[in-house]
Amino acid sequence: MILRMSVGAVSLLSIAACVPAALHATERGGVSGKTPVNERVQEPKAYYHFLRGYQSELANETGLALEEYQKALAIDPTSFALHLRLATIYQNRGDHGQAQAHAERVLAQDASNLQALHILAAEAAATTQTERAIEYYNRIVALQPQDGQAYYSIGMLLAGLKRYDEAERILRQGIAAAPASAPVGYIYLGHILVGQKAWDRAAQAYRDA
């Protein structure tokens, strides 16, 4: 018997083969063993809509992607992967409330989910909830001590509160913890030192970068 498949079905199978594993499981600091069930899109019908949503994302059709992810979520409401895709899209669209709500759904079940923490930290910073953003970034640093950008984000938020000594200390911690991103850290450090009119120290930071 000859099996025939629609162009759409073939396309979805092709997409399924290429979907990054990171979209099915949430980010973690290290390599985990078995992935918890709710970190994946388990229901076949939900997975079908997930693939259609991802296909729409690749085509920059975020409205259609949202529709498909919402359909999938209605079938598989505990899937971390779906909540995180929705949170990311809403974040990119500037819908802070929806982005926060979906990321919080994940964090409520997995307090160490790094992707959810990053989304919530960025959302808090974007909505001028500075202390809350610092709290989220501190949680990220505790879980992933080599995340230089988390240190730098804390430093710049502290500088915005004019807590310059704390800002400098955390920036230098980030530089030490993540040598690969040290040039970025030194640029941030130079920036806050310029703000304090510490010209010589700022010049040195820029040279170190």
C-alpha cells in the first residue's frame, strides 16, 4: 500500500526533527538525568500544535504561534516547554503581564528553573521593579555561579539605585567568576565609574576590557 502524506504533514515532521532539545526541556545549570514529565509536551495532540506553533515562530508569524501554543496548552496545561515558549513570545511583544504569568507558572513547580528566572528578572527590570529583579538575578547566580551576565545585570541595577560600592563589588565578582565575559564586565565597570567621575579608575577598567 502506498502511504500518502500532505505537504503540511511532511513539513511538520521535518520541523519535529529540527526542533532544538532546549524547547522541549527547560534550561538547567548542569546535565540532568531523566527529564521530568511536565518539562515536555507529552500529549500527541498538544505536540502537534506545539510543532505548528514552532513552525509559525520560524516564519515570524507570532500571532499564529501564540494561537497554536495556546491550543497545545489547553490540552497539556502543565507543560513547562509551552509556558516558556509563551512567556518568551509575550516578553518579545512587550506584554509584561502575560510573560510574567507564564514564567511564574513554571517557577511555582520548579523553583530552580533558570529560563523562567531569567524571564522574570528581565520583566521585573523592564517594569522598574528593581529590587525584585536583583532578587531573581541573585537566585540565578546561586544556581549558576558562572553566569557572568547575571552578575553584570545585578551590578547595573545596583548602580541605578546609586549603590555604587555594591555595584562595583558584584561586577568584579562576575569578572572573576566568568573570565570569558570579563571584557563585558570591565565595560560595565567603566560605565559606573564614569558615572561617579572616577576618571582614572574608569580609564583602567576600559583598558582591562
